[in-house]
Amino acid sequence: MKQEPIVEYDENLFSIDEQICILLKQRIDISTNNPSSPSDDIISNWALKYDLYEDYLTAIFGTIKMADFFKTRVEPKGFKGHLPVLKSAEVAERFYSITYIRQYENASVVHLNVDWNAEDYSATGFHHNHSSLELYISEEYDCRATGAGGSEGRFSHDFVVSPPLPADTSGLKFVFKEYESLMKENPTGLVVIIDLE
């Protein structure tokens, strides 16, 4: 198999590339991790103004929008036990509950159940949408959805939280926000707050 030649890095690009990194960091800080992108019209105008390809700019901004997906992910290790929670909230005819949190040495796993009256919804043609729920606790914790599944009348979501939550969870507030996609785009307006008093 023919090996591709190694292209040496052009040191003349260093200051420009560093500026790109500085601007990316500024963009993340200003956007407060809101992964929005310029509209197609803006990208078209910039492509024309700066003599760049539209698809090239679209790809760049698409990758910028995915910054969270490149974050180093903590995988729970060293199971320690379950923390009983037994807290719930009812929003838009759905019952949201957290019965327990699985504790690990390096992380916690929050298990959220969503229940609804399947008979009522099937009569109106409602089916559980497969939108994305995101969990926010505080700036101290990184929260990521790791999976969801269920059937008519019940759906469950798991979230890995790092660092691990304290054994005494009183005073914590879990805020779940619903988005139309995994990219945290187009919030549906649904917000569920479960207070761990």
C-alpha cells in the first residue's frame, strides 16, 4: 500500500491558526454553549464576500456546532451503590420521576422515568416523540444523556453526571430541557424541574 507523503506544517500559518483557536474559545464563552450556526443567507453572503465555498463554510460551522461531542467523556467505573431519591414532577400530563441515582467512584447516573396515560394519548393519536432531553444541575457538573428507551405509556432516560453527586443530594435541583434534536437545537419549550429538597 502506497503511503501518503507527510506534509510539513507551514510555520507561517502558526499565528493565524492560534487566532482561530482564540476565536473558537471566545465563541464558546459568548454563546454559553448554545450550538447555533449562521443562517444559509449569512453563509452565502460570507462565501461571496470572502471568496470561499458555501459548503466549506457550512461544514466548518457544522463542526463548531458539535463541540460538545468532542468533549472527553467519563464512563462510570467502580459501582458503589444506589442513592434513593423518590422525587417527581408532573408537566403537560406526563409524570417525571427519579427514584434512584446509581453512584460510581468517578460519576453518578441519574435515571429519569416519564409516564403518561397511554390510553388517553392513543385516542388522540399521540405517540411519545423521540426528542432529546438534556439535564442541567449546575456549572460544577457535566451532564450527558447516554440512552433512552421504552414503550407506550413509559419512557426512561439515563444521564451520566461527573464529578459524582454527593451522598447528601438535598438542595440540588435537576432541570430537564427538551430539544428537537441531539444537537440541542430548537427547544420545544418543555422544562421539567425536580427539586431534591
